[in-house]
Amino acid sequence: MRLLIAAIGKMRGRPEATLVEDYLDRARGFGRRIGFPDVALQEFEAPRALSGPSLKKREAELLLAAAPEGGRSFVLDERGENISSENLAALLGRLRDDGAPAAAFFIGGADGHDEALREKADHLISFGKATWPHMLVRAMLAEQLYRSMTILSGHPYHRS
């Protein structure tokens, strides 16, 4: 099962980019051995001329266009379920075992997600009640995907 992080905004050499790539590389290493052959990041820039609802709508279109066919969608949203690492790993394992071809994780822009994107999501997830910078959320998600791979493979990284 392929995993994709699709995000609005580009990191362009920011310090978070190194952290994200490190965790994605780690996740790829474990993932290939346990049925997750690819873990990727795709970034998008929405037109700067847009704002408000039209900007959120365009961002949703960009994210949805990246969604792998037949895959499951996870929208990272402050109103989503505060999912534990163990539950995320178990969910990804079930999707893999059920034959899902892919899962896409959508990170929106600074104004949040268009309601239509939230409604189309298979899962709304959150990293808690705190507000996190969108670039840092990428690093947090990449780490959680790596952690999921280690949990599913029985590696002691998680220490649960």
C-alpha cells in the first residue's frame, strides 16, 4: 500500500524539510519490508491571487487531484480524531491487509480545509487541540508514519 502526504505550500529548503525527508526515508526502509512500498510527499502552491473560500476551494482541488485512485483519504484537521500512534498503525495495517492500494494524508493551507474536502475524507485526524505550524505538521506526520511502520514491524522504536 502506497502512502502519500499531500500538502499545501512548499518547504523550499527550510529546516523542517530535512526532518521530513529523514523520517520519510526511515519509513520507506521499514515500509518496503512490510507491504508499504512507497512513502511520498507532494507539495502544491495555490495561486496567491486567491483568498478566503476561493483559496480553500482551490487548495482542496489540488489535494484531491493528488489522491491515488482507490485509496483512502486522511484529512489532518483540528476538529478530527486525536488518534494515538498505536491506533494509526493498526488502521494502516488493516487498510493494507484489506487490499487498499494507497492512503493519502492531506495537509491544508493556513486557513484550513474546504468543507467539501472534509466531507469526502475517509478519516479526519488531529494532532491534538494545539495549533501547529503547517510545515511542522509535515514533520510530525512523517514521524508518525515512520512510527507506524516500526510498530507494524515489531521494532522497539515505539517502546509501548
